[in-house]
Amino acid sequence: MSEVFEVIVIGGGPAGLACGIEARRRHLKSLVIEKGCLVNSIYHFPVGMTFFTTADLLEIGDIPLVCSSEKPKRSDVLKYYRRVVEQYQLNVRDYERVISISGTNGNFAVQTVDRNQVHRTYQTRKLIVAIGYYDHPNMLNIPGEDLPKVSHYYVESHPYFRKKVAVIGGKNSAAEAALELYRNGAEVTLIHRRESMDRDVKYWVLPDINNRINRREIEALFSSYVTEIRQEEIVVCTPSGLRILENDFVLALTGYHPDKEFLESMGIQVDPVTYAPVHNPQTLESNVAGIYVAGSVVSGKMTNRIFIENGRFHGTQIFQSLEISSLTV
């Protein structure tokens, strides 16, 4: 006998938790399913990361985020969202992955498997998909990208001490990783397809990275791209021709995208270029009746459009439309 809910939220990030809070406020039996740990994407951010925004813009459920500085750090934010879950007593099933969804509006079946390989089936009247994008990096699609020395995520600098590290990318993640690596003893080469660092890099980071580049403390190869990764070197196409660089590690910080195949498996139409799911901008209901999208997944690859700051309001937006149409079908 499967457990029955009125609303199931897929994704335990800030947007998913905000949706869970709205369901809780309306006394609806709800469930949040997260394939990793709570706010899994934030957990995988660099250990010492400082958020671009102020604490109040990360808050959900009218619970204040209290931290010692104007801009919260990763540890502050993780602690905050744990407190939110406890305060609202949200029903979160973490380390449980959704493997299939079937049924129609008012009677969906959600099949999952947890880390102990236990399979479960839940029934729900409505579904909210808040899966984000951080689990799916944009691949370089070049020879050698599958070597163990290549990563699409940066966590901390210690493993790269006295190593030659290539950082690919020109946005916030690449700039911050390059700076921290340089300051902790790595020899850093930053490689970016454009002529300079992205203008949207955090205002306190951009002059720092540009100064390090101008002083040649960090080598920067602009208007350049990596064509091949080898065991002990990389091949880079530059405006002056091919260069072969000695290399120990590659951090390909080239962005991320939503799980297009998972969205399409539910019947949600996805733009083949932007990966944005088809949805009603007022209600956030997808082209599949009864399935809604929330958080950064709404914008597909255009990850600079929806952040925690605005995605946290999607729960209210969705449930306002549910109140109009009610949960009956």
C-alpha cells in the first residue's frame, strides 16, 4: 500500500523547502524528496564560500538568517536551512532518488529508491519539481575530460598545493577558485573563451582577480580554449596558436544545466537550446497538468536569471494558483 500525499516536492534546496513550507502552512499532507543531503547543491559549494547576497535575501518562511557578517558564508546558510526544516517540521526524505513518475493530474505515482536500495511508491495529487541544475555540469566534450585529474567542481585548495592547476571559465566560480588556489600555493592558469573576466563576477572579486592577472601572479589565457587534456599536460588553442602546458589538475568550471532527460520523462516539454521547461509564468504549472516547476530549474541553462533570492517566492506563487483552482480535479 503506497503512502498518499496531496503535494510532493522533488528537490530539497531552498526553493523546494519554500514550497514545503507553503504546503505546511495550508495544512496539506506533503513530502519533500531529495536525492542527496538537505540543500545538496549548497553543501557542495566551496567550503569557505561567501554568498554574493545579504542574509535577508536568502530567508524563507519568515525565519531570519542570523550571521556575524553582512554576507553569509556557506556554513551559516547550511545551519539556517537545517533550522528551517526543524522549525516547520518539514517531512523531508533525503538520500532518496525519484526514478519514475506516472499517472495524471490528481493521481500521480512517484517511484523512488534510497541509498540502501529500498524502493518505494508514493501517490500524490500534485507535483512540484525543484531540482535545480548543479548536479549536471556543462561538459567540454574534449579528449581526456574523463581523466581522474579533471573535476567540474571546486571544494577547497589544499589538494592542489604546489600543483599546476588549470581553471577553465571566467565567471564567479572560476574567479574565486583561481584566487583561493593562488593564495594557497597552487600555480594557476585561468583559461576563458572570452576576452576578459565576466562583468557579473562579484564586485569585490573582480578587481582582485584582475589585479592578480595584471601582476602575472595568475596566468590568464583569454580568447582561448582547451582542446585536449592529457595525463601530464593540456593543449590550449590561443590567439597566437596552440600551446601545450604542463598540468597536474583541471577544474572545468564552465557552468551547469538542469536534468533535461528527467524533466522529459514526466512529459514536460523542454526547450532544446535553453533547457528551460515549458510552463505558465503566472502559475508555474508545466505543460503537464498538475506538475509545477520551481526555483532555478525554471530558467534552464540561463542560470543568471533565477537565484535563491527570487526562486524562494515560487512556492507562494504556485500555491496561490492552487488555491484558485483548489486541489480537486
